[in-house]
Amino acid sequence: MILMGYKTLNTTNNTAELLAKQMKSADKMKIAKMEGSVDPDSFAAKLKRADEYAASGEHYSANDSIGIMLRQMDEPTAGNPVTKDFWHNGAHVSICKDALYGNSITIGGSSNPDWVHVDTSVGTVHVDLNDMTSLMKCLDLFSPEDLNAILRKIQEVKQSREALSQIDRMQDELMKNGRDQEKEGGESGGEQSVGEAVGVVSAEEMRGIEEKRDKKFIG
């Protein structure tokens, strides 16, 4: 207790008491069918919304913008998909709910699109590798899990294409070397495939191993 003139100020933590009063007030409003008059910012109102949210079985997708839009859209029927087009941070986004093919979300799109298709919790997301700017503008439309799936798929596609490109460059180099050997009077048929080149290297390594083994036994 703190003395203040002729009055006293109670500094005891009365949070529980205030909460009880709020809950009691909310219950009275509910009984009187006056729920709409409850202060929406009160703890009782927030607690009620939290309970309703938990009972609904919803998860993170409730905070996912694409997920919210999908729930707000009408349900499709056979042969009659439901679509929604909008702009987000200057990027075009198209959502389609199809009774047969499921949900699809298309992000951006260039004049020469190179599409990558990713399965996510909200449907199949179509991303144009030639329009990554649009995707960057729409990252906040997806949950962290879906965003990770999208970025991981893009990385996998790029790595796969880079590997194929390296093989093509190696094949071209081997063919070029074969043609150069023929021009210099080497044996014909000097061109090698990537697989043959790998086989030659493996054979040389094996010969080296055998030579070392023979020397070990001799000496």
C-alpha cells in the first residue's frame, strides 16, 4: 500500500479479478443476445475468437492470403471452374478452382514463359522462370511451408538444367577434339561420347591400380 495524502493506492496485481469481470460481462451480454455490443478489443472478446478459431480446426493457412481467397471464392462444379484475377504489388496473379483438376495459382508470365509447376497446400503453383520478378512481389501470399516448396523446386530445376548443360558442353568439346585429330592426320573415328570418355579414364585408373599391385608383390 502506498500512502497518498488521505487516500491509498492499491498496487496489488488484480489481473485475475479484471478478467473475471470481463468474462462475467461477456456472459451477460451473450445471455441478453447482445454479443455485438461487447468490446472487440477486450480480453474476453479475443479469448472467444481464439476458442472459435481453435475449434474450427484451421491451421496456418488461415493467415495465408491465397488460402483466404480460395475460401472466399465460390465452389466450382463439373465443367464450370471458378477463377479470380488480381494484381499484387504490381504482379498479376490468377487463381482457378476446378472440380476436376483442383486449385491452380499462376504468378506473372512473360512473352516467352518457362513454366515450373509446384504442388503446394493451396494447389499447383505455376511460376515463370523468365519472370521471377513477379514471384518476388508475391512471396507474402504464401505460407512459409509453401514458399519453401516453391523456391526448392525452382532451385532443383535450375541445378538439373545446369548439369545437362555441362554434359552438352562436354560432348561438344569431345566431338571438337575428335575432328581436330582427324584434320591433323590422326586415326579416324576419334570422336568419343561422354560415356566413352568416362570409360577410358576408368580403364587407365584400373591399369594404374594393377601396376601398383604387381610392384607390391614383386618387391
